[in-house]
Amino acid sequence: MNNNRKKTPSGQQAGQQVREQAITRLAKVLNGAPFIPFNEAIISDSRDRALANKLITTALRRHGHINYIFEQQLKKGMPARSANFESILRIALAELLFMPKQAEHSSIFLAVEIAKKNNKTRHLAKLVNGVLRTAQREAEKYKGLPNHLLFPKWLIEKWQKSYGAEVIEDFAQALLEGAPLDLILRNEGESEKLISELNGQKIFHDVVRIYQRDKAVDKMAGYDEGSWWVQDVAASLPARLMALKKNASILDMCVAPGGKLAQLLKQDYQVTGLDIDKERLKRVKENLERLKYSAKLEVSDARTYSPKTLFDGILLDAPCSATGTFRRHPELIWQRKQHDIKQRVKLQRELIANAIKCLKPNGVLIFITCSLEIEEGEQQANWISKTYKELEEFPIKKEEILDFGHFISKDGYLRTLPIAKIAGNISGSMDGFFVARFRRV
């Protein structure tokens, strides 16, 4: 091992600090926190910031493959009370096996140095070295692990039952590719100049897809001018389906992060945005100001909210397991448990019950989840139909969403899937969403 490596002014090995930052953040995710990418305020150097985020996202996308390596090499399981030992190994294995442009020896050396630095992992430094050296020797085997290992067995069984045996390979491809950045143009007739400056491609109405970018979102062309907002193409479909006249009153029942609210405002509806979290609502307000939109925003529990005047339409983007967003949030795959779904179904039904109370006769209710689980989608929509006789189904028609019409079921529900080929000449995938529409009689 080369001990004559360059050191930073702080005395650390070059590249050590950025890996320590990635390891610390990954450890939080392994303990159940969402992964929030590093921003400029935390890591100022753009190359270091990109590397730290890449290390973590690669480790998360390959979590299932790395689990397999652990099963092969850690016969006694993960050492107890070992601080960041697991995240040290996950980051190093991600870099060693799945980031081909990185130096193999450097990833091993730095992982061992980081283990030595902490009193709780120092005694495990030899184990770190042993695991990584073995992985290096058996790299071809580990790089060729089957894709079904990328998902928990219980999810695979559910998804195959719902969507067919072949869907796992499609989902795995989407997981490993990650999500391109989709933007919704505030002005659909926005100049080709802006789209060119964004290095984007218009893929559907006002949706521009960015495949490669070298800037943070808030540094991209048109951001300060409020020319667009970030929203996956699948997430952009439900708000297009309200089918009401201009100036109709709409309740966006669980408004944050606010993309669907912006869409409703763009269609000239009078919108009230509701959220139980004051801080989330504050961020929605800031984004609306950037976009030069205004809406009535209220902090309230959507399960008990009681408006003075009933609404013409309600958009209920219900809290859910969010498994349809695994391309951008790969940690969810392993954080979710089967019992979580039952709890969320119960919450959704409480929200649905109150949404109906807030809706005028002839009003439109759109129920949405970003979940791939049919309990939070098709079964929930069927429950609504059977339980509430004051509602009638208002089937979604293929012509309402053009190229995405093949995602509409015979029951008139919209079900998008995170598969690599979604429509026409569009490359890249989309989030998994379920949408059902009802009208109050």
C-alpha cells in the first residue's frame, strides 16, 4: 500500500474528507432518514460535491447487490456497536465495483484510513481491507450479480403479481439509470432558445427533459425568472385531468412540494393549497413567488379541514409508500416495510372521507398516489366506488394525455410505471403513479 500519498493542509489524505462526508450521510440514511443531496453550502467545491452525492446514490442504488456481498463475506453478520463501519464498506464497495472511473486502490486505501480514524471502527480496519480486497479479486462476479437482488423479496413478489414477472428487469434498469430532470414550462410557448440553453428536449406539451446537466437547479437558465419548475412527467399528468372551467375553485389537499398547485394555477383555477406542515408550506410559498403565481395557502390537518365554502374540485395527492419514486429515492425500497402500507391505506381513507365533505355536487375529485402498491391504488379506488354512493367514477380518457394513453386501464384509471421506455421517442423512464377520478353526484 502506498503511504506517500498527497495530504491536504489539514493532514488528511487527499479525497478522504469528501468520503467521510458521504459515509456520515449514508449512515443517517441507513438509520431511516431520507437522502438529501449535499448542496453548495455544505460542500463548496463542485467536483467534491458531485463525487459525494454520486458515492451515496450509487451505494443506495446498489444496496441489494452490496447486501449480497455482505452475506458472502461477513459470515458472522454486521459487527455490533461498530459506528459507521457498514456505511464505510457500502461507500467503498460502491466506488470499487460500480464507479469504473474511480481508482480501485484509492478507494480501498481511503476506506481503511477512515476506519482507523474512529475509535469504534479502528479494530475493524483489517476487516474493511479484507472485504474490499476480496471484492477486488472477485469484481467480475459481483459486477454481474442478477438484478432481482436490487429489491427486497417481498416487493418483488408483490410487483410480479401486479405487473408480471418481466417487470423486475425493467424496474431494475430504471433504478440503475436514475431519473432525468423534468421541468414544466410556465409558458408552454417558451422560446426554443431557453430549451436549448437548458440542454433539454420537449417531451410532452410543456414538459422539458434534461438528460445531462452540470449546474445546480437554481443556477440553470430561467430559474430566477420563474420560467419553469421541477416536476417529473408522470407527476405532471394528474393536474391536467380536472376537466373544469376556468376560475373553478380547487382544493389542493396535500399541497407540498407544490408542483401540481403550480399546474392548477397555470390553468387559471382559483386554488387553495393545504398542508399540515408550516415549513413545507413556506417553501411552497417561496416557489410560487419565484413563478409569479399566487394562491391561498392554509396550514391545517386535511383529515379535519372544514372550508366555509365547498370546492368545485379537489386534488388529493395522498401520503403513501412512494415506492413509485425509487429512481430518485432509492433508499425507499429498503426503508419501506409491508406493515407501512396498511397504515398509509388507513390514513388515505381518512383523507378521502373528508375530501368528499369538502366537495360541491358535480365537483371533481382526483385521487393520486406515487405508489406501485395496488392497495394504495386500484384497490383504494375500488373501495371509494363501493363505499361512497354520492360519487360516480369519472373515467380518464386516452385523448386527455395523448402519448401516455396506454397507461390507462379498462376501468379508466391511470397507472404509470418506472420503466425505461415510456412513450414515442422519449428515452428515460418516469415515476410510478396511480390516478383515479370521480364526480360527486
